[in-house]
Amino acid sequence: DALNTARLEASFRPQGETNNEKKWPDLLTMACGLLLALSFLKYIYPPLGWLALGSVAIGFPKVLLRAIASIRALTLNINILVILAGNTF
């Protein structure tokens, strides 16, 4: 509950409990992955490399919001590390 109030989207499943429900990623995540995968076709057609920028533009807000929530909760997680790694260029 504490992690969810910090907007870090945690879930708890007791040991032995199984959940066979198949869950699909949200639409933005699938669009981000599709654009990234298509950007690898830049070796065939170079302008497709720009699709990677579209993938970043779609995925960045979600990572940024989670990083801000993590900073507010004074925890370090992968979202903060991704933001820091992007600033090293």
C-alpha cells in the first residue's frame, strides 16, 4: 500500500496463488515497442531511423512521471537511472 500511495505501482501476490489471466501491455507501450522495432529497418531504408525518436517521445513521459514519484518517495529505481543515463550524452 505504501508503494502504491507513492505511485510506484506495486502489487502483492501471496505465495502459491496463481493468476493465469493474460495481460497485454498498454497501448502506448506497444506503440513504443513497435516504433523501436521498425527503426531497426534503418539499415534498409535510412529515414526509418527517425522512428526511434518517436519511440522515445512516446515512452519518456511515463518514465519521467515514475521517476518523479520515486524521487518524492526518496527511493532509487530504474526510472531515475534511465533519466540520468539519458543525460550523459
